[in-house]
Amino acid sequence: MNRLERYLGFTVLRAILLALAVFVSLLVFLSFVDEMNNVGKGSFSELDAFLLALLSIPRYSFEVFPVAALFGSLLGLGGLARHGELVAIRAAGISVTQLAWGLFKAGLMMVLLALLIGELLAPAAEVHAQELRADRLHLQATFRSSHGFWARDGDAFVNIRQILPDGGLLGIHIYEFDADNRLRLATEAASARYEGDRWLLQDIEQIRLLGDGVERRHLDSANWASLLNPSLLGLLSVKPTMLPLWGLYEYIAFMRANGQEAGLYQMAFWSKISTPLASLVLLLFALPFVLGSPRSGAGAGQQMMLGILLGGVFYLLNKGMSLAAVAYGFSPLLAALSPSLLFLGGAVWLARRRL
């Protein structure tokens, strides 16, 4: 990067980080207020609410990164335009294409930051938050391992490989012991749904240990009365969008192997890929709104307001496409990339009008 590109990139990235800090601070405060509703339940305290709000920072940072990129780039580039620096840059022979290329280089650094947050910080923070919330709100012994979620259920130990966002379970292993702590029954079920006050297990394999041998049997379905319920398990389930890409890939393969619908996780997978790309697109989308020489402060303000409104449109369009892809089953890849492609086309069209 040459000196001009470094200056342009530093100005824009500083403004983006400022916008990100403002958005995330507001969301964290609202999260703290929401967590305060749990104070007094179990051993949940005000300090726990504060810690959970802090742990939500990486998640919110990743979720609002594209919108912060648009707001921040409008703020940074708008400051350069107000001080006449963009006019001077254009007068020095720097074309719109060269400006866009300089922003693109700065945007690559921003993409790396978004990937760092989405792949490393947010998943780890989300897991810690869910475990802390469950520990403070419930006395039941639960913990998470590389083999899924473990809990004690009376005289049985339960291992659940995957907790779905809708409350369903995949890969359930139940180990029941007798009064002498000897294993007497091992049950493995492919999936489970909560119906009424108990779980309905599907595709079950059981091994019963008898005094003189082992008895095996297969059941299509069976009821399972357990102290575990969807409310408790919901506290320990991590949102699909907060899982790392490799984790989402493994979950999708696991669900397909078990004949389960993986649309929600496919959408989350492509959304995690598209979020950094969307941040880059929205950064470039801000450039046409500050090019030229507005005749009045009101005109510049109108351009900024239009850009801000379009940022809101992008956010709603992105969410709407994700929900529609899951509900109607069309391509998650198309749903994830179409808002970015639409705005990229809009950025190119607007930039050409400014040439």
C-alpha cells in the first residue's frame, strides 16, 4: 500500500471500529438488561448478568460487522469529503477505480478481523456464556466435552451429541446403572423430540446386561421420561451462526448421515462465509455517496441518510433471505450471497454515474 492508500485505509478503518463500538455497546447494554431478569433464579447474580453481557461482545460484533462497515465508511469518507480531501485526491489524478482499489485493500484487513471474531472469539465466548448461564440457573450437573453434552439424570448418565435450535436432539446415549453402580442398560437413539412431558426417542438400539448374558433389541420409537427438558438444553445450545465453519461442516455431514434436514445449518454456514464479504461490499458501496462536490451541507446530509437507510435495507434483506431459504428450501448459497451481489451491482452503477 502506498502512502495515500494507508491514509485512506486508516481513516476508514478507524471510523468503522468507532461505529462498531457504538452498535455493540448498545446491544451489550440491552443484553445486560435482559439478563437482569434472571437475577434471583438459582444462584444467578448481577455479576453473572454483567459477565454474560460482556461475553456477548464477540457475537454482536460479528453480527453487525457489515452494517458497521457501511456506517463507518460513510463516516470516514464523509469526513474526507467535508474537508475537501477527496476533491484534492481526485484533482491529483486519482480515479474512482483507484480509490475503490485503495478501499478494497483496507477492506481485506477488515475481512480478516471479521473472520477472527467469527471463527475464534465468538464461538468460544458463546460456549462459555451458555455454560455459565446453565450453571447459575440450574443445580443439575451438566458439562460439555468433545463428544457432546453430558448430564446426570437420576441413576443414568446421558450423552447428547447435538442439540438442535428447535429443541430436538441427535445422537442420544443413555447409560443406566443399578444400585451397585453396575451398568444394566445402554440405550442409543438417533434422534428425540419433546412431546408433552417426555421425550420421544426414534430409531433405538438397546443393550441390556443380564447375569448370564447380553440382550439386544431394536425399537422404532419409545418414550423417555427425563429430568432434562428443552428449557435446560436450550441454555446449552449454541446458535448455528456462532459455530465455527468446521463445526458447521461436521454438523451438516452428521445430520445428512442421520437423514435429518440440514437447511438451517447450511444457511448458517454460507452466512458465515458471506458476512465478511458483505462487509467488504458495503465498504465499497459507501464510496459513491461521498464522491463529487455537494452544493450544500443539506445535500451531503441527504446522501448520508440515504446510505444509512440502505444499510438498514441490506440488514433486513439479508435476514429475510436467510429465513426464506430455511422456510422454502431454496439454495442457501444463493440466499447468503444475493444481498451482497445486489449491493455490489448498485455500487458499480452509482460509481459509474459519478465518473
